Amino acid sequence: MTTTFMTTDTDIVIFGGAGDLSFRKLVPALYMAHIHDKLPKPARIVGIGRQAWSREEYLAFIDQHSPAFIEKESFTAHDWQEFLQRLVYVSLDVTKASDYTRLKEACTPNGLQVFYLATAPSLFTQICANLSGAGLINAQSRVVLEKPLGVDLASARSINADVAKYFDEQQIYRIDHYLGKETVQNLMVLRFGNAIFEPLWRAPNIKSIQITVAESVGVGSRAGFYDGAGAMRDMIQNHLLQLLCIVAMEPPISLHADDVRDEKLKVLRSLRKMDLNDIKRDTVRGQYTAGASEGVAVKGYKEEDNVPATSRTETFVALRAHIDNARWANVPFFLRTGKRMQKRQSEIIIEFADQPFSIFGKTPNQQPNRLIISLQPEESIQLEMMVKEPGSGMHLHPVKLGLDLQQSSDKRRAEAYERLLMDVIKGRLTHFMRRDELEAAWTWVDPILAGWKELDEKPREYSAGSWGPAASSALMARENLMWFEET
Ligand code: BG6
């Protein structure tokens, strides 16, 4: 393997270096960047952990856990061994200031340090303070903050204020890996790189918008975190609201980070605040019970490891949101996410308005045009159009005009974490959240969480392997709409 460019010596310092995120996502992403010559040649990866390991023991841990998360076609023993040469390990108690001298010794003098905080957010402040105390922060250092950033607006504000004591906003990369997904970035190109959609992309031409991120997996081994968070904090506050922003924002004046983030911020600020009545009417919380996932019997949420039998944490949320601005007046946005749903399926459905008048009379198949943007597992864009059914009468039926994004280019499609990590190294902030953006998202979410607390209702049950509680379909049915898979 030859490396085609050199840059400043770079240390990617991962706090939580032996954690789940690290061995499942970050190390595999960095390996992919390494084999595709995207990682600067002198870049080293400094894993930080509490375990009193030697470098060899850390490497053995990574060697045991990470390869399973690397696609088979890209894995060779030779490349892997070469990649492992980049890894070093520093055993350190993140709360102990004196331990940071060991990190300082491990970092390249005058190098570019990227500090990736893949730990509980409650440790962020202390880590930043200790990095600063050890003289590890300079004008070119960068810090990456993993989600969830806080549990509500107050805690997010306080973390942001603390981190800002040590890093300028331009040095802070608040990561939401959905913004690194190829299809999500493609959504901007679909909207702003094609002349045909933009004039129609507004009220009254659009009847409704659905955003679904359905997962077939359950909570797995993450109950310790998840039971205190729930689907609202884990998914809606970040991933789904970011998708909503990209669908709904005005065209930014450029792709410069602040131009894009200014437009996303306006969307978040235009989200209509929900009062208790809205919350009762327009939100659904669910929790999965035992059922079958992809043909295999699975436990209910309350039976999962480390979940209290009395847990009221939601594993599903569906809600109706409104954006109060000129473009989106009266267009409902339906957001839905859940664990243990029938299948892994993330998609955005733009349902265009009904035709004002049909010359074909009442034909049962007549339906509005829909643009179906599938994010995962398949990446595709389909436009549902009405055509004539072959035969004598003028009967209509819908067909799909499809664009298979996987087939559209033979160029490699990097995974979200790889793309975002390379953005950090290159200093590109466009696909990261700015402080005010994150706080605006919490500003909208907080009253809903508070409303749920006040209502004090149990989440509605849904069987694992279904599409969520019946109330979720009812939310749509009230407006004569249906979730896409029900149509
Ligand atoms: C994470 C959530 O941010 O996103 C997880 O914490 C969730 O609960 C995951 O499973 C989903 O990501 P993806 O890329 O698999 O859709």
C-alpha cells in the first residue's frame, strides 16, 4: 500500500478507546480510511482507557473485537497488521489531572490532536479541563463530541458552556453520524442540484412528509444508557430532527458550514412548540413486548438485560410536527422511530398534494405522487407516478421511476463515521452540529419530555416485529393518511 500525501502529524486520541463505539465503529472506519489512503501517513490512533493495559494488550483487544465490524472484502491480514502499527494505548483515569502527563508524552509534539470524546457526556467537562491543564490544547486542536450531548436543554447548555471554556466553536465537532451517511448528504444534492423539485418543495404542493427510522434490533447490551434516555433522546432529538432540517431548510447560500447550519437552525426554531393537549394528541410513545424479529423469537424490552421490570422508557416514538414558516405552513411532518420494529428501514416520504381536479373521474387507483427516499438498508430514490393501465379504459395505476443509488456509481461509498472522521481531520464543519442548533433541538424536545412526565402514562405496548402501537397508525388515519408501509 502506498500513501499518496503527507500532512501534519495527526494524533486521533479516542477517550473511551476500548468502548463499544470505538471497536465497532471508529476503529473499523479508520481502518477503511487507512486502506484507501485517506488517513494522513503520520496519523496515529491513541486509545485511552481505564484498563491498566500495555500497548500489546490493547492491540490484542482491538484485534479480537474490531475485525468482525469490517466488511470482509476489505479485510486482509497484511493491511490489518499495517494499520495496527498506528495504534498506541494510554491507560488513564480521565478524572485524574495528573494522569494526563502520560497522554502528553504519547502525543506528537507540534502535531494536530483530534480528541474524540466517546465517553458519557457527564465526563466531557472534566476531560476538557484536564486536557487544558496538561497544556494539550492549542489553536489547531479539535474536539469531537459524541451524542447524546446532555439529557435536556439545561445539561446540553452547561456542557456546551464548559467545553467553550477550552475550545473555540470552530474547533468543536458535535457528531451526528446520520449527517455522514451518503444518502443524507445526497438529499441536499437532490434538493439543490436539480431544478425540478425545488419549485414544488413547499406548501401547498406537498401534502405531508414522513420520516421513519425503524430498527429491527432491540436494546441489546446498552440498557444502562438507553433506559435513562429512551427513543426521544436517543433518536428524535438528533438523527430525526437533523433529517427534518435537511428536508425542510431553505437553500443555503453556500456549502460553507455556517451557511448550512444557519438554515438548519431556522428550521429548528420554526418548529411549533407543543403544549400538553398537542402532546396528548400528536405524540405516541411505545415499548416493545416479546415477539418475533426476522423470524426469531425475542424478548420484550422489560425482560432485556439490565432493564428494570417496571421501566416506562419508550422504545418507540411517533409524532406530528409543524414548521411555522411560509414554506411549510399547514404541512404536517410525521416522525417515527423505534427498536424491534418489523424491519430495518429508514426512509423519507414526500407526499405531493392531490390533483385539484381529475379528468379521469373516480378511479380507485388514483393517488398523489410520492417521492420515496430510502436511506437504509437500500439507498434509492423513487418517484411514484400515475400511468395508464394497459387495456381499453383510461384506468390509472402507480409505477415507480427509480434511481438505485448503489448502482449509480462504481465509486466506493464510505461509511458515515469514516467520512466524518476525515472531515474532522480536514477541518470541515459542515456536517457537524453547531452549539445553537443543538440547543434549539433541545428547546423543542424538552417540553415534550416534560409533558410526558406530567401525563405520567405508560408507553403503549407493541409486539416486537410489528410497526409499533396501533395509536401510531391512528395518528395518521386522523388526517386520512397512512404510514408508507401500510399503503
Ligand atoms: C445511534 C443510537 O445513535 O444510532 C442507536 O444511539 C441506534 O440506538 C443507532 O441503534 C442507529 O444508527 P444506524 O446508523 O444503524 O441507523
